[in-house]
Amino acid sequence: MTSRDWRADREAVFDRDAFTCRHCGTDADGDDESTALRLYPVGDVPLEGEVHESALVTVCADCFATLEEPERTESMAADDLFQLVRETTRLQGTTISAVAEFTSLATSLPSTLQSALDDGTDADVDDTLAEYRRDRRDILLAVAVVDARLERLSTLDDDAYDPEVRTALAAFSDAAADLQSTLREVVALSETVATGLERCHGCFDPLEGERCPTCGLEARETADWQDEDSTLAFDRLFATVNERLQGASETTETLTDRTTALAERLTA
């Protein structure tokens, strides 16, 4: 995937992101430092052709290295292992808050667009759509970073740790993976709002058929959320989004407990 990002207008994406890593905030002042930045694709992208700028984010070299597929790791010192687990837990907590904000923004789109139509102005709409695109990219990047950290944990040689540590680590990884799955589902449901408005859930340009003519994304499936007149039942969709968010909050409590249990095993 990363070999394709060079087809995109790198400087335009870097400029859009203010030559700053969208994950950690590292910036590059001037052209001489821009080589330390990378483009990274987030979310669904077409299997062939260029990746549209709406699906590309700027990351620094360190974050790019984190996102790359990890090599097999024989073992990790107890302190380093706990730091990785604790940071992963922190990042997931931050991501949940960001997903909740994105969901709030997405669910407000129908009323925002309707108000613009009634008032005959689109100034506020442009700002809202720009915020939607940016927040969506940032959230997908945050989820990808946590995925990469969990992948690194999965490469550890279990035999390097005693049975109690292995059990606690597996319990933590399972809870973290469940939370990741829920967060991806919430984001996908929030993106379905755009499809219900006949817009692409990635770049938010108007849809033509089942595939966006601008960025190539396939439209989200809306059949489960349609009323008898084939219009999207936003109320049912929004209720499901809130339900999934509540589930994410409950999983977070489980994750915190399992992080604590792992810490106790590592320091025993």
C-alpha cells in the first residue's frame, strides 16, 4: 500500500496537514525537513490506481515505522512490555473520545445540510465538511496505530514469559481487539450517514451509483437502515451508533482492569 502513495500530490497533502504528523504532532519547518514526513493511506482505498488525498494523512518517520508490519520479536523486558500496553490503553481511550466527537459531527450532517438548503448559503457547510474529512482521517489513523501496536504484541514469543503473564497478556489483547472492532463499527456507521445523504463517506463528493467518481470508494451499504419509502431512517441509525458507543465505554472498563492485572503479574 505504501508504495502507491508517491503517485499522489505529496506536497499538497503535506501543505493541507501543515507539514505536521497527524498522529503525534511532529512538524517539519521548511522544505529541508519535509523528507522526514511520509504519506499513509487510511480506511478503504481502491485496489488499483492513485489514492485520493482524502484518504491520505501526513505522518512522521517514527509513526510511519510504527505503522509498518512488525518483525517477529523474541521477547521484551517487563518494563518495556508494560509501557507498550499502558500506552496502547491510553491511545485507545483517546481514540474513543475522538470517535464520539466524529459521531456527533456525522449525525449532525442531515440538519446542517438542510439548514444550508433552507437558508440558501453553504459557508458553514464547507467548514463542516472539511472538519468531517479531517476528523475521519485522524480517527482512522489513530485506529491504525493501535492496530499496529497490538500486532507488535502478537509477535512476542509467549514462551519468554511465565504462564500467568501470558494469560494476562492474552486477556488484555482480546479486550483491546474487541474495542478496536467496536470502534471501527462505530466509524463505519457514522460514515453511513454520508451515504444516506448521497455523498461519498470518504471525500464527501456527490455519489454516482455505488462508487464515488472522485476517490473511487464504494458506497456504504444502507439497506438495513432504510424505511419503506427507501429513505434512510437516520433515527434508527443514530440509536445504533449510540448503543455501540456505550458498548465501547464498557469494554474500556474491562481493558483498564486487564491492564492492571497484567501490571500486577509483571511486577510479582
